[in-house]
Amino acid sequence: MTRKEQYEQLIPQIASLIKDETNLVGILANVSAALHEAFPERFFWVGFYLQENGNMLRLGPFQGSVACYTIPYGKGVCGKAWEEGRTLIVPNVETFPGHIACSSRSRSEIVVPMYDSQRHFRGVLDIDSTRLDDFSAEDKDGLEHIIQLLMAEIEDLFWEK
């Protein structure tokens, strides 16, 4: 099965999983688990970092090994995706300026920013792989679609408006 086909199967499953749920932490935990289980050979770490105190990302629900608790705006791949306001694909984290090494096993990374309908930044979806150059345009498209579905469902659940 191609990556595109995998996402085509996964997206309706995630939509069903989160529909009408009101537990923000539970939703993010289950989306992390669903992504981690859908791509077990590729997705070493899957999780969310949520905006806190204006200029920091704070660790949220995730699947994988232990992770960094906070990431400043503009720092690492997550902070840079926030700063640039776009999905970042990093084929080799060792060559990314300012990469924050939460795990020495991470080789490539994709980070998708999360915005609400008013374009307020809320956090990022962060996925790491133990393989070099493991993320593609299909991953970007599929994950951005999942984040759009997710944000439409959870926008009103964020504690700070």
C-alpha cells in the first residue's frame, strides 16, 4: 500500500475517533497513538507540543520515548515551524541548524503547525523517524489534512483563547 493510500484509510478513522469528543488531552493522545500505530516502521516518535506563555511550546500527549518538556519560539524544528508558519520536513536532523536532540535515535523529522480558524497558533504535531529522509509530500499532505480535521474538532477546547 502506498503512503497516500495509507493516509486515505487513516483520515476517516481519525475523523471518527475525534468526532464529538470534548477531552482535549484524550483526543491528542488518541491521534498520537493512531498515527504511531499506522506507521510503526516509520514513525519512531509522534506527539504534540502546545503553545504556552506566548513564546514557548510545552510537551503534550505523545507516543514514543521520553521527550523535551519545552521548546522556545524559533528553536529546533518545532520552534522554527512555528516561526515560519508552515510545515517543515527535515531529511537529516543532524544538518538542521539549532536542532534540539531530544533523542539520539531521531534522523529525520516533520513538524506541522496547528492554527485555529482565526489563525491563532495553538501548537505543533511533531513526528520523528529513525530513518534519514523518511518524510515525503504524501506525508505532508496527509498530516496537514489530519491537523485541519483535528483543529476543526478541538478549537473550542483550548484553555486559553
